[in-house]
Amino acid sequence: MIRTHTLLAAMTGLFLLITAPLYASTPQRHALLIGASGYDEERIGPGVELFGPRNDVALMIRALRAYDVPDANMHVLADGLDQTGIDFAAHGEPVREEIMAAFTLMLERVQPGDEILVYFSGHGSRQPQPEDAPIPEANGFDEIFLPLDIGAWEGAHGDRQAGVRNAVIDDEIGEFLDALRERNVFVRLVVDTCHSGGANRGAGPGGEFRTRAVTEDMLGIPPEELLAAERRARTTRSGNAVTRPEASIPVGGEGGFVAFYAAHSGQLALEGLMPMIGSPDARKNLGVMTFHIANGLMQGGVATYRELAYRVLSGYNDWGSRAPAPLFEGDLDRTLLGQEGSIRTPYWQARHLARDTAEIEAGALDGIGEGAVFEIVVRDPDTQGPHPSFPGPYYVEAIEVGQTGTRAVLTGFEGHEAARALPGRTAFMTARLVDPGVRFTLSVAVESAPDAPSAQEQAAMTALTRLAGANPDTLMAPLEFRPASQPADVRIRVQDEAIWLLRGEPDIVATGRDRSARIPLEPGTGPDALMSMIEAELQKLARVRNLLNAASALQGSAGLSSLHYEAFVWRATPPRLSDNARAPDDWACSLPSPDAIPDGAVAFSELGASDLDALDLYHCDIVYVRLTNTGDRPIDVTPLYIDSQAGVYRLPFLGPATTTRIEPGETPRIVWAGLRTFDWTTGQPASSGLERLVLLAVERERGAAVPLDFSFLTQTSLTRSGDTRVDAAQQSALGQLMGMAAFGGSATRSARSRPALDAQAGTILFQWRLVPPGEPGS
């Protein structure tokens, strides 16, 4: 198994708890936070300076404080921390000597039973591994973290310390983690950087996002060394094997281990202005992974690292099929930050602004969005408990969200009418988040017109102007148009006789299978027709994003406690292609068995993978999910497949049974998904990129007559006629939530997740990268 090289394959932030009293009578929690921002462009090359790592470290300090980790137990190496506004002074610079000294310091301070959080944020890269390395890497490369004093390539001749001067090598980090675990210390690792040597370092949409990778040529690594490493790697690969994405760091010792990686080998880790929604002045440059980890911690309501991982995954839904795929491994069911199974409920101070308005000391950096609901609790100054004279309840909804502050107004919630007024200005009030809501509005920014637009391009700009000025109540989807200078889910650019819909990619990809979504401009098409076409495409994007957001809000819920699931993947052997094959994947796929999971299928669990991982899968692979009802009540399960082209499809079950109901004690039901990167019937490439399988599950009362089937959510239901029958599934709590996500309108700016949770509903969500031939890993 690969050692630590994959640790840095995803290393967009590595988070390490380190400092603690020398002799602690009770287990201590520590943190070593390393963030490198100010890379020297004159020495390395243009575009390498980062803005996020210093903010990442400041945000993680805030999150750790929310969990009562004392400042004295945090050891910080970060440049520019004094520019972030955090009241914390860094202990040193993120240079190699100080990083290695911090490793030594921590090993001297931790005691058995302590917990350590190790965090690296900055640039990653890779270097060829020496030919006679004691632990050969499967890909032929060592992943490296780049301190600020990184140098150039010095060659590798058997000494693993040789190579790129001052790099921190994955094996060195692995040995450090080994030593920690040998002391029976629980290690939590967060890696927020990538190593992909061919990464595009440019900014992303609107100039807002950039990758955390430095190319090998910038480090002076000779091309012949890269080719030699790749040749060595090919001798160790099995071309038809199913493997888990690279990120494993096998460590020894008895202590536990959990790792969060922002991306796996070959993918990019991103930093940019976060959050992607909200007021521009409420945003900061942050690592995307770090932002969602910190938000998950500060929002509360999570008890285990697995639940935190679900929160992180849901934050990537806005990125579409090009989203990096985070990886998670280790003891994910361990309680979060030593909470001993309790669920943390953060309280923030609240201040009276008006009779119906409060200001809460939590904002976008805490994961608060417009539409979130808080409960205001009035405290007794003597006991610090709830004040007997102001029992409430007082619920307020966020209407204006800044970086660290929110303005909220009184609202009704969960059957309670809105209170008439908040307590007076002298009351001591705290607020707790009771519902983050589910945002359904799709924000759209239209970029400037071409300098010399053609007639068709001018018609497109006219259509966009009309659409942006339309009454939102008349639109098919909940759309919010914003100035080009503001953040948006989708950026629209008219260029080269097409309307391009950019969502997550740094720039237009005009050719190939990974081409950006576009509407070709045909001669003679007028603004009215173009307006309808643009709206229809935006509705598809809104619908898929919203379905994923609603499903993610229900992931891992109590409604799934009686639904056991196991996933498998079966890989076909490619046939010999005919001479007239139109593509390397121009061959027909088949279902090996119509009634059972075939021999040769590999369980995700055997790969060390779960529903949290994004495997690389290929043309004609088949994914199976075996579902067993272990409870005493029926469970209705609707399997939906969401492809990278905004398609939503109802998947079949193996065997003759087609109903969504799984009865207690029934023979397990099997859902299957046949994957395609090429449609041999049409001769055209099919979808590729990040794709998902969503299982919508509802536990029903015994004797419930009609099974719930959420097939109305498929793409064929995009347009609803006035006489469409509303069935029991649409009337259910989950159906109302998912229906609002799919068929929005001006009334669905946001929705609550709680009613569906209370109805014993939940979702299982698998994701994978469907890789066409010719891409890395294929």
C-alpha cells in the first residue's frame, strides 16, 4: 500500500493538534496549524502566491475555540496571520526547519490518550521518487508540501531527502504520524492542497478561484525524470483492477486515525472567495475544504467525523461535474473532537436591535446563510440558565449575513407563531442554530458582451438582459441575477457564437469531452426563443444542484437506521475494437446477470471505499447496491441517478420486482447502474465527470397502502402541466422538500430540512468520477 505520498496528493490543508502541557492528568487536545501563503514568485514563478492559507488557519483557530481547545494548545506556523484580524500570534513561519522542529516538539509534549489535529494549507506538488526507494510509490512519485523556503530540483540519487530543496516529503509526514500513534495518540489529519503537477494555476470563474499546486517545470524537474518515474509506475499497475482513489497513509501504533483530504491524486484543490453566495464583503479567500470543515464544526449538530464528512461533501454540490472529490479515511465513526458522543450545540451572543430584530455574532464564516433560523435564549445573569421571565420561544430568521455577524428577524417555526417582540436591550441573549435551511435559488452572473458582437451574439445578450429583468414569479426556476462582479453559482459568457454556462471551471473548455455547457447560436434565432432556451438550461442546472442540496441535508439521518446497504462494482473486460470503431470506448455494454450481483463484482468495503469516496469508474462498469430492511416497518426506496449533464434518471432493480417498497425480512433488493462514457447507438460521447446515485428512503407505518415513488423528480418531469396528478409521494414531507428543489419558483428561495427528517426520511448518496479513455487513470 502507498505510504504517505497520497497524504499530500490531497494536501490542500493539513491540520495537526500538537501543543499541550508536559504532564496532563486528563487527555488533552492539541493542534499544529501550518499555512503557507506568501510564496516568492521571483524564485518559483508567477501566480504562485496564495491568499487563503493564512485565512484558513485563522478560521480553524475560531473553530477549535468553539470546541474549547485552549489557545495554549495550538501551535501555529503561518505567515500573514496578523493580517486576518484573529487575536492570535503565530509561533513561527511555515518553512522547512520550523515545520520539522514542530514535529519534534509535538512528539515531546503529547501523552497517551491525547488527541492531535494536524493541518497543512498551502501549495503541493510532486517529485519523481528515487529508483531504489525503499517503499516504491504506485504512481512513481513522492507527494510534497511546499514550505515558503522551497527551492529547486537538486536531483534524486537514492537519498529520499534529495529532490526539490526544502520540500516536506509525504514519507516524512507519515513517519511523524506513525510516531504519534505509537504513543497511543489519536491523530486527526486535514489536507487542503493538491499535488497534481500539470495543474492549471490560473484563477477560476470571475477570477475568484485558484488551485493549490505548483507544476514540476516550475520546480526545475527535468522532463526525462518525469517520464522515467511514469515508466516505473506503469510496471506496478493492473489496468483492469478496481482501486480506491489514492490517499491512504498507512500508519502504525495503537492510536486512532482520521484523515480528510481535499482531493485525491491527480485532482485540484481550490481556494477562493468563500462562501460562493452572499454579500461580497462577507467573503474571504479560503480553501474550499477548510471552509466547509470549519462550517460543519461551528454549525454544530454533528457527533462523529462521518457526519462532519457528510457536511463537507454537501458543500461541494455547487461545483457541478468538475468538483474535486474529497476523500475521507480512518475511524470516521469516532466521536468528534473528544465530545464523547454528545452533539455540540454552539451558542452565539445576540444583541437587541429593534423589537423584532436581533444581531447575532455568527456569520458566513460560521456557515450561516440567509434563511437560517435561530432560537434566541434569554439568560438569567445570576444562574446563566434560561431566564424564567422570558421563556419564549423566540425564533429569528437570518435576512442579512456578514462575515461574522447576522441580522435576523422574528419568525414562526415548527408550529410556533412568531413572537410579538424580543426582550429589551438590557437582556442578555444567546442564539443557537436550529435549522440551516436548504437554499434553492440559483444565482447567475452575466459577463460583459464581446467587444464586437455578431448579430447572433447581440441577440443572445438581449435575451439575457430580458431574462435578468423578468418577474421572478414568472420563471420556471428560482433564479437570482447578479452583477458580474459578484459571486454566482453560474457565470454566463457569450463568445464564439455560443452562450457558455460556466460552473466551477476556471475558463471555457471549448473542445473535447470535457467541453463546457453551451447553447450554440444558430442563425435566425431571435431573443425570445433564446431567452426560453437559456431559462430551460438554467432550470436543469438549478434542479440538479437543488436536488443534491436537499438530499445532502438528509444524508445519514435517523430514517436510515433500519436500511442496511452494501455497494459493489463490476468491471467489464474491453473487447478488441473493430477497425471502424469511432472511439476507444465505442463498444456495447451488457448486464452480466438480470437477477443477481455477478461473480467478480468487488465490494466497496473490500476497496476501503464507502459512500464518502469517489471512485474512478469507466465505460461499461456497473455499480450495484444491495438493500436490506433490518427493521420491522416497510421502507420505500427510490433510486435516482444524476449524471454530469444535469440528467436525472430512475434506476431499475434487478429481478422481477419493480416496486420501491422493501418489506421487513424481505430478500435483499438490488439497485444497479450501468455506466457509459460513449453511446454506441448514436456514435456520440456520453457523460463523464462527477456523477451520483441518490437513494431516497422513507420508513413507513405498517400497513401503509401505496409505496412512495419519487420518479416525478426525473428529468422528463421538467415541465409540469396543470392536470398533472399529485400522488402520495409528492404530498409526503420528503416529496414536498424534493419537489420544491426540483420545481422551484419565487417561493422557494429556501426550505426547511426538518419536516422530512421528522418523517423518518433520509438519503444514501454515492458519488464517483466517470473517466473517459485518455484521461489520467483510465
